[in-house]
Amino acid sequence: MRRLWLGVLVVAACSTPTNTTTTIPVTAVPTTGPTVAAPPASEVFAPETIGAFPVVVMFHGGGWFGGSPISTAALAEYLSEQGVVVFNSTYRTGNGGGYPESFDDVACAIADARAQAPAYTSTPEALTVVGHSAGAHLGSVVSLSDDVFGAGCDDTAQVARFIGLSGVYDPTLYSQLLATFFHTRYENDPAPWEAGNPYSYLDAASDLEVLLLHGDNDQLVPPSSSELFAAALEDAGHDVTLELLAGGDHQSTRQPDPAGALILDWLLPEN
């Protein structure tokens, strides 16, 4: 397995002897909001050779104001060992993130993955976005909205498939927490809340295929979050698969076991 960092400056050497170290420029984050530093680079988990491998761009959770791609690294490594190219990515959180900054970061990470994918796969055209928890919220919005976010990126952020893991899909249910994220309260200005809500784009990309995984014992984000989103997607004409993990909690869906096998079965049904 190759494991690389796509960095803005110099890419640090990885600890595994078989890894390749490369310096690759990535697209600057568009300045649609306050001027802040760009998020850390994506880490690429890839098979040793180039083949007809699917490409995944993965986004961690963390309650919108924290989190790290370290939390999804084990899943990224597992998928790459099974023949998937994974860009384990991040976005601005805390005071430097929010709307639209975090969404633009996600869109640019997807665009950068599209641009760099030919270095790892012979079939770079179709991208799959995977998001856990808050990352599922951000990823679902960008995947469904097509080109609304990331206008300053060098490539497109078009997505063929989306996988949501323990996702939060209706931000209005977290109005107290997310007032800072959207820089306003919903009752004062609903526009950014609606622009950052995946339900606003259900009809925008009806060919998007969707897999939703959720633990049926999730005490942080209830399974109904994924169940209601799946129903709305199906009503809009999307091909949706919903899997509830028996006994699974909020973190189960980002673990190689059991989520990894379910993701592989969906990405690579012929295997």
C-alpha cells in the first residue's frame, strides 16, 4: 500500500518503507469567507500499483468544531488494502470554519482528488465521497449540490456516489449548536442554513447513488437521521441503500469491522 501526503509545501516522509514521498501542490481554498489558513493536506492511501481502482474522498466527523482525519485513517487503510484509492481529507473547523468555508474546503478536497486520481488509478472518472457524522453532513451537501461550493477550485467536485456514516443531515435540529457555524441564528437569517442543508438539493443530482450506514444503538445521532434522509432521497429518485448496524454506536460506522466490509460490498459488488 502506498501512503502519501498531498501538501501545499513539502510532504514529510512516511514511516512505512514502501511509501513514496512526493511534493504535489493542491488547490488553494477559495476566499469566500474570512481569510484563514488552508486546512491540512489530504493523506492518500493507495494500492502499490495502478489499476482499475475506485476512488474515495473521506471526511471525518468531530461535531463541526473539531475532529481529525486520524479518526478515519484505520478505515482508509483497510479500504486501500482491498483495492480502493482513498484520499483521507479534512476541512476547516472551529472559528476558521463554518458556512461557507467548511463546504468550500470539502469541495476543493474533492476537486483535488479528481485532479490527482490518475496517479493512482486507471479509472479516475467516478468519485465516491465518504463522510462520518458532521463530515457526512458536509459531504452530502457538496455531493448533492454539484457546483454550488468550491468555485475557486481548479477542477470540478462532481461526485458519482455518496456514503454517509452516522450522518447528521438536518442542521436545523441542532440550531443552538450550529448558530456559530452558520454565523447567524436560523430565525434571523435562514438562507445559509438552507444552503448548507442537503435536503435543499434532493432534486439537483438525482443520479447520485447513496449508501447510508448507522448504528442502531447510536446515542449521539439517532438512527432516524439516516432513516429520514434515506426516505427523502428515495422519494427524489435516488438509488439508496440503508444499513443499520445491530448494536452499533456512533463510532462503529467508521471502523474497518463491520463498516469496511459493507462499504466494499457496495463499492465492489462483483467481488
